Amino acid sequence: MRRLLFCQVVFVLLALVLSSTVAQCAYRHVSSFGGCESGQGEPRSLLAFCVGPKGTVYTADMNVPFIHKFDPAGKYLGDIGSADNAPSLSMCCSGDFLYIAEVGGQIVKVDLTSAERKVIHKPKDMRDAILLIAGIAVDAQGSIFVSDSGKDHILKLSPSGQVESTFGSSGTGAGELSSPTRLAISPDNHLYVVDSKNDRIQCFGLDGKFIASIGSHGSGNGQFDGMGGIAIDVLGDLYVVDIVNHRVQVFKPNHTFAGAFGSRGITDGQFDHASGIALSPDGSIYVTDYVANKGYRIQRFARAAPGCATSRCGSSAKCNGTGCTCNQNCCHCGGMQQHVCSPPNPNCACNICPETPMARPCGANNWADCAEHHCGPH
């Protein structure tokens, strides 16, 4: 009996070790920039950042009216804006556009192709003002969602910038918010909100209807202690920056905990109070943190390092550093030019429109589903 109990305990401990190893192993550090090492444009007091359709990284610094541009490796490419622009509080990349929430509640839309800058929302007066835009996200139809951390609610704006509705109120109950900050929209059209002072993520329909809550205060799996940015990939996996626990947690579309990566420190792959996160079209994960006496840095991670298991690809998947090669169970989920199995695989969970890597997943064997996402012929 004792021997059986001992074996059961050993099995449980081994399973925990292996699951932790796989979770950590599934993400590998690729490169870093910033931290007083990248020269011109380096992120000294980073407030927000996002990654565009070509992998360009856009950053906003406190009290600086410009948006800085970097290539995926961290090379400085120039600025967007002028000295007359207000500093940015939050921003997001959506297709070929950059949406910027500025101090004072003004929202700006920038065409990343032409660099044309257009103010699409400007408060009429203080009663109409958004006190503090802490997060911004754009859905497939171009509707804009912003979090007002000062009023504890979410606003939905039309593509032209008109306020259409608000939802949420102050509190700790389901659907109630306390200092909502970052936002993200999933492929199945759900809005995820960082409910920062309640140490949880809340999920809403795009109509504002409460759906679910994820997390609580703590340091265990699925718990948070200070929350930073969130991001959602094309498969619906949710990435959450857990600031004080110095890690990024990952959740599946059904909100179950899938793993975490990172630990406290300042070496590559570690975090010192990480804050923001963004995903690139090639599957790279960018995370910002602050290194004492050096400033902010941006670290780049890749999924599925060589030899690591990954739940994305069925049992016979062949994985490499960028994703999974085509086989009977899955498509290649990494890289900008290899998103589609040919012929399409009915068991594939990641058929993606090749012309637009950031598009939503298309139905297996049904490219008609791609039409609404502006994909070309297949």
C-alpha cells in the first residue's frame, strides 16, 4: 500500500515537472532591444506598443509626441507624428492602420502605408471626455473599443469615431470593473478586458454582454498579481502579462490555463516587472519590461523551440523553431508565407488567408469563409 502511494506521489510530481518544462520549453527567447542599447528612438519610458502587419514594431514613450518605428530585430526606422501631437497613452495595430489614444481622450487613425494621420474622435467638452484611455482595440468591422480607467467602463465607437454605446460599471461583481486597462479581441468576436484592480480578465461579447471571468489574485497558475498587457493569437490563445509574478501566462480559448513563461531577472528570457505584450504576424511574441538604471527593453520570443512539444499540432506533428510543418494533423502556424496547407486539410486548426497573415482563421476546406476577411482567390 505504501509503495503504491509512493508511486502515485512520484507520478504526480513528475507530471507537474514535465508540464512545467513543456510550458517553458514552448517559448524561446530570440532577441532584445532597448534598455539603453539601441540608440536613437530607444524606449526609455514606454507606455504602449504594437506590431504591424509587416512585423514593424511601433512604440509610444511618455511625454513624447512621436511614435517610434523599429524593424523586428530592433533597428530604428524613424518616427510617426510631429511635435504638435499629444503623447500617446495606448495604441493598437489593425490591418494597415495604427489606432492611437492620446492624452485628452483624442483618438487618431494612422494609415501605415501613406502615413496619413486623421483624428477620428475628439471630446466635445469635459462631460463628453474619456477620462483615461488605458486600452484600445478594433474589431473586424472597424468598430473601436476603448477602456476608460477613470470611469470604469468600456466605450464602443463606430469606425468613424462616434460613441455608440458603453458598458460596465464600478465594482467587483460579474461584468463590473475596477480600473479597466488593456483590451484584446478574439477570433470568435469576444472582447477581453484587463480588470486591473480586481486581478482578473473579463470576457464580453462585442455587444457588451458579460460572458466569463478569468483569474484571481495570487501567484498560482491562472492567478495574477498586477496585470499588464494582453494579446490573442489567430487560434484564440490568450496571453496575459502577470507583472509582479514576472511571467506571461497563456490560456486556451476555453479559458483553461495552458502554461507560462518567464521568471524574475534581467537576463534574456527573464522579466523585471514586465508590462506590455504584442504578437507579430510571424507568430513572434514581444514583451516589454523595465531594467533598473537602463530603461525599458523589448524582448522577442518564438513559439515551439526545437525539440519541444506543442499542443497546437496533433500527436504526429513535426515542429521546428517557427511552427509546425504540414502533416495529417495541422498546418504550418508560423512564418508569413506558409500559413496554408495545400491541399487544405479538413483537420487543420490554422487555415489562414495567406495574403493577410493577421486575418482570422478560415473554415477548414472552405475558403468562402475568407471573403469577409479580404483574402484573394485560392
